[in-house]
Amino acid sequence: MEDNKEDLKNNTAEENKEAGKVDTQPTQNKDEVKAFKTFQTEEEYQEAVNSILKKKLPSKEEMKAFKKWQEDQKTDAQKQAERETEYQKVNEKNEKLENENKVLRAGVKTKYVDFVAYSVGKQDGDFDKNLKQYLKDNPEYIENAEVKVVKRVGTSLNLGGKGNTDQNETNQIMNNLIRSARD
């Protein structure tokens, strides 16, 4: 009876292999068993990784040859698309530099050049016209912009309907107002 069970197990495993089913029980040869190595230092570990990579990776010459072969395999349309992309990048960089140059020539402080160029560049229309309007609206970014300071001469207190009053008279009026508020 036991022999029949063994035969059934063997037959079932053989039938599974023939049917393309995966054997669920692992089989290992004594030669296939490998021990795990424990590394004492990080340097030992890195050396082991580097040696494995050297064995697995192709040499520099092989990589160059592969890259050349890969480039040769590209179609003319792919090469044209790459050239077009590179052309667009160069154009964008050139336009950005030209705009920054215009902003500098307009007299913008150097620490605000990138900001002003970006802000004006995002507006619709002609860059030069937009720059003039932007600097007109925001004179604080201009290098030698005159800051308008309103300087008052005399006092702002004119309670008696008189023209300009001197400081002592203003102080006296204020003191009288404060005293009357306390009483």
C-alpha cells in the first residue's frame, strides 16, 4: 500500500511537470547550497559589492561600442527630433539671457534682475513695452530711483486758522487740549 502511495506521488509530480505545472516543493542539490557571508565592516561589504559589479558590468570599451551601435540604430526622424529639442533649449536660454540683459540696461537693481525678468516675461505682449510699464508701476526695483519723501515744514496742527505756527505755540495748544480732557 505504501508503495502505491509513493508511485502516486511520483506519477503526480511527473504529470505536473509534463502539464507545465510548477513543483511546489523546492529541490536543492548539495552543490547548489550557498552560505551567506556576514561582513564585519562596511568596507568589506563595499569591496564585495564592487567586485560583484566588476564581474557583471561591461567594460568602458564595450559600453562605448554599445552606445555607438545604439546611436546608429536611430532613424532619421528620431535624430531630427533630438536636434529640434536641443534647438528649442538653446532658443529658450538665449531669449532668457536677452531679457535679463534688457532688464539690466533698464537700470534694475542686480538683486532683482531675475525676478523682474521672470515677472515681465510671463506677461502677454512685447517684452520691451511690458518692461517699461512694469518699471513705471514698480520704481522700487530701479537702481537710482528717487524715493519721494514728503517733508512737512512747520506743524500740521493749525487750530486757530493761522498760517504757520512755531513749535512752542503748537506744544502749548496740545498741552491745553490734554489738560482740558482731564478736567
